[in-house]
Amino acid sequence: DVKVTQSSRYLVKRTGEKVFLECVQDMDHENMFWYRQDPGLGLRLIYFSYDVKMKEKGDIPEGYSVSREKKERFSLILESASTNQTSMYLCASSPPGDLRNEQFFGPGTRLTVL
Amino acid sequence: GDSVTQMEGPVTLSEEAFLTINCTYTATGYPSLFWYVQYPGEGLQLLLKATKADDKGSNKGFEATYRKETTSFHLEKGSVQVSDSAVYFCALSRGGGADGLTFGKGTHLIIQP
């Protein structure tokens, strides 16, 4: 089975801190994604990557950056955390080609910014 | 831009009831359509998909048919179980390449014994 793991299930940070959320997948997938999930808003795409060192902005990239130095790892970075970034963050990966939209999700990281 | 609209929840049903969760979409081109399910405390899992008009996706007793004329992809199940309690998300593909998915807001389904 494809496994997508995220470094933390729960994280509490203070306003202004730099926050790293890590995601690792073990199926050699080219594509990786970061979403945030908020009640009443569903999932919104923050960034995605279709190859090492490549990144593309999603719908809500402001306040975030990403890093993909290795194929299996995709990091989401909050340069200076703010309270409105309190959310559930979900990482996903998918293979290339026709199956690229069959995404495999990690369990999520619930981030609280105080 | 593209969007997905789902019926608001929570939806509460008794075990063995018939389930319909409505989903309509707005999109340019011909997207693929998906239903994902999120069980408590877990990430999302792909439940079923349809890639072109009139396709029917099915899995675990759930079905949905891609209706281009009504821009809909309603999720149905003939007899629900308590274990089907979860949040269900309708989604569409965003276009060429690895552009990710556009999700609806999710429908929380509660099945009572």
C-alpha cells in the first residue's frame, strides 16, 4: 500500500515562529500536494510539485513556501506563523499520467498557532 | 473558476437506509470527477471516480454517475452501515498536468444503528 506520512499529528506554535511541516511518501510518486482543511471550507490547495525542485502555487499560497529537495519528501514552510494559519494540513501524492488525480493522503497535521 | 457544490451536512440516517449525497460542479473543459471519504482521525481516501460523461464509478457499494447534462456526480448507496459514518468530499480535476483537485466543502454522514 502507498504510505504518506506526516511528521506530526498535532503541533502548537507561537505567532511569528517559523514552522516546518514534513511529508514523506514511499511509492516513488512524482506529484505531491499540500492542502489545508477548514470547517465549512473543505480542502484548499496551497502548493504542489510535479518533480524534484519544482513547485507550483495553488489557490492560497500566501504566507507559505515549499521545498522539494528529494522525490519522496515535500515540506511546507510557514515563514512567520500567524493565528489565521491554525488549520489541519494534509499532504498528498500521486503517480504521473492518467492516474495523477488519484491522490493518496497522509493523516494530516493539526496546527495551532497561539 | 472551477467549483464543486455539495449538500450541507450533517446528514443523519438509520442503518440500512438509502443514501444520496448531491454534488454539482462548474468547470471548463471535461474534468474527471471523484468522491473521497475521510473517516474519523484519518486522511482522505479515494472512494470512486469517473473520467468521462456517462461513466459510473463504484466501490464498496457506493455508486456515482458522471452526468454532463446536469453537471452532477451524486453519490448513492442502497443500504448504509454504521461503518459508513464519515465525511464525504466530491472533487474535480483541475486540468492538465499535476494541478491537484478542487474539492467541495464535504458532507458529514452519520449513520445510527
